[in-house]
Amino acid sequence: MAVRIQPRAQAPAGAAATAHPPVPGRSRLLRELPPEERPRERLAARGASGLTNAELIALVWGSGAAGRSAVEMASEALAAHGGLSALAAAGAVELESLPGIGAARAGQLVAAFELGRRLLADWPTGRFTVRTPRDVADRLVMQMGRLEREELRVVLLNTKNQVLAVQTVYQGNVSTALVRVGELFRDAVRQSAAGVILVHNHPSGDPTPSPDDLHLTAEAVAAGRLLDVPVLDHLVIGHDAFVSLRDRGVAFERPGGG
């Protein structure tokens, strides 16, 4: 006996999203979320400040993978690293090891975090005046605090303590045995700087000055007197903190030569 097969009825237009409801227990993709719960719609309604860290990362990625939404993947990445600060410090290879991230998403996240660091470290348009050590630290802690190797930078100032430039002088081991003190003043002399502030980081995260830091500072202050380019301070940067050697009682030249 022949069996007659009934043709499958076609779903009405616009019913595709509801024809196959999400399977219980399965992660929902962004397109399956109500519009008011999607990061882009929430961004338009609330602004960037109204989004969670996971939602902002999801917007950077744009899409999820393997049945997980971008928000869920971002939440898992944040949890795996213990928060946003640690995630921002992770390298591309480390991020790629997370499930579903891959090289492309890892690269997007590394680039986004680096742009954030550069923005925080960027000096405002025009001449920025340094009044306290924190004025410098606020712009360099985020950029230098998580570096895997030491860097020594020199902030060049004019007679009004306005920043002329920030120059990276050394990368690697910053110690009196390896640093040529004259190099600290090379750009200061070329740009006729009226004073300088030294800044370097401790990759260990502890900004406590070492004996080498104090020795280097003393030599730099002495050289600055000879060159008539006073050293006004030396900041040591840790992961999320800094130490001003001037505030610790180390003798420096006073602004204006006093």
C-alpha cells in the first residue's frame, strides 16, 4: 500500500525566530535575547557607562561562538582571570587559550585594552602642568604598571612645570650598573628643558624603592646640577600604585632652582 507523504507546511513570514525555541539549558545567542537585553541596544539606551564589563567586551567581539553569546564568553573570560584588571594584563597567547576566544578575538581584546592604556597615559592637548607627583602617576601607572620588564622614562618640563615630552630612555634592567646617567638628559638638553622627572616601573608590582633606585637618583640629581637641568622627582611605579622619592624625603632640586 502506498503511503502518501504530506508536504511540510511552510512557516509564515517572520516566524523563523520562534519556530525553534531555545532548548532548555542551552546558552542563548545574542539574536535570541530580547532586544532590550542586547549590548548594542543597551549601549544606545544607556550609554557605555551603563553597560557591564562583560557587555563592553562583547561589543568589542561582536559575536559569540560554539553556541555561547559574546556576553557569556566575556563573563567566563573575566571570571577565569579574576576581574578586568587581570584580564587587561593578559597577553594574546594567554587569551587564546580560553575556550572559544581564538587569535582574532584575543587580538581585538589586546588592542582595546592597549588603546585604553594609551588614552589614560596621553597628555592633554596643549601644555599640561605638573603640580604634584600624582599628576604624572595618574597618566603613567596604567601604561607602565603591568609591563613585564623595566622601563625608565623621563618627563621633560619647561620653566612653568608644563610637560614638553615623555621620553623612554631605557628598557630592561634599570640599575646604576647599566644606565648611563648622561642618557637621561640627552633629550632634555636638546629641547632646553628646565627640569625633568624620572619614572620607572617594578615588574614585580611592588613600588618600594630599591637601593639601586636611590643610587641612580642621587647620581641623576648630581648630574642635573652640572647640566643645569634639575631633577625634580623620581617616581617608582608598581601594578596599581606608585612611590614618589621626593615624598619619601629624598633631596631634589626645587622647581625654579630654589
